[in-house]
Amino acid sequence: MAAAAVLSASALAAQEVRIGAAHFPPYVSKPEEGGNIGLLPQMVDALNNLQQEYHFVIVPTSLPRRFRDFQQGRVDMAIFENPDWGWQDIPHVSVDLGLEDAEVFVAHRSEGREQSYFRNLDGKRLALFSGYHYAFAGFNADPRYLLQRFNATLTYSHDSNLTLILRDRADIALITRSYLSDFMARNPDTAEQFLVSERVDQVYHHYALLRPNGPISGEEFNRYLRRLHDSGELTRIFQPYRIAVVPLAASESLARNGQAGR
């Protein structure tokens, strides 16, 4: 009874840190539906099991809404982000997660089709994930621009985009490497029908973006990350999805607008 009381008091004393969760499989899958699916819930569990000073919780948001939620203080942290993905004018502290993923091109495998097929996107129908920032498009996520410039079909599902490829309703889809690896493991028969590019659209070097003067500082969060790195916990969570766990930067960096964090 006494031990339970201590644990309860400890939970109450912990400072809550709200992490925004937008649909970004396999990192987060449909958080608005209340499911606890994806890599983010695993990372949150690892952070909460590591220490008792903070209690990390997931708050559903969306790709376009996440900026406003962050600015208005509805969430304290955006994770698996990059400062170049529309955050340039929003005050934040960025903390290197030491995680790297990539975006690759996928086409329907057919006789005579080789890697050269991916060199030029002009005249090809693209299947893209709505709200994503792609390097080939100059990180411009405006749907009208993508439709007019690249003849793009925008969906909210990698599975839908891969289906468009198989049905020859699109020529090339852009798929997150981690998701494609998981999809092919789950669908080995279908996997043979795809031609995957050696060309990479971009390498995702993931960061956590913290709200200035939020409940946790960049230094504190960076310290917990290092413990997860050193213990091998991050490798256990992310390596099965071909997400590289790489050395962390020396320390967190401030946003380009020069506004210091806590």
C-alpha cells in the first residue's frame, strides 16, 4: 500500500510534457482515433520508464495544424521533425534525435524499366502524401503547386499511393523508407511488383522541436535522449524499420530566428 502511494505521488509530481502527434506512419498512425500505434508511443513509453521528473503524453494534431498547436501552447514538443519543414519563422529549440530515415521513389516494376526511370520526373504522374515537404519540390507542400507543377495526386495514405502504382493510375510514388520496409515485410508477394529507386529524394535527419519556455528545456531532453541512445533502447525501437540510429550532435541548437529557448 505504501509503495503504491509513493508511485502515485511520484506520478502526480511529474511535470507533463505534451507531444504533438500527426499522422506520419510508421512513426504515428491515426492518433485522432485514439490508437496507440506507431514508433512514437514506444518512444514515449521509453522516456517515461527512464525517469520520473516528467510525464510525456501524446496529443493528437494534424500535419497542417501542428504549427498552430505548437505556437498556441497546445503542445510543448513536435517530434520527428526538421526545422526546414515550415518551422523557420516559429520560435523553437531543436534537439537532434540521432535518427535518420529517407524518402524513396517507387514505380510499378515492368520489363525494361530500370533505375534510369527515376532520373527525370517531368511528364510523370506522381502519388504524394498530402502535407509532406519533398526535396524535389523545393519543400513546397502547397497542394495547388504540386498538382500544377508535378501532376500530383495527393492522399493521406502510403498504402493508397502504392495501390495507385500497382493499378498504373500513377507512375511514381514517394514513400518513406521505413514505411516501405514495413509494408514489404507484411506483403512479401506484392513487394516483388515494385521497383524501388536507388535515388533518394531526401534523408530525414529527425529533430525534436521544443517550445521556448516550455516545461522541459533542450538540455534536459537532450540528456534523456543520450541515455536512451547509450542503453540501446533507441536501436531496439527504430532499427527494425531501417531507421538509422546515428551519433547525436554535441548539444541542442537554437532556431534560426535567434529566439532562445528555456
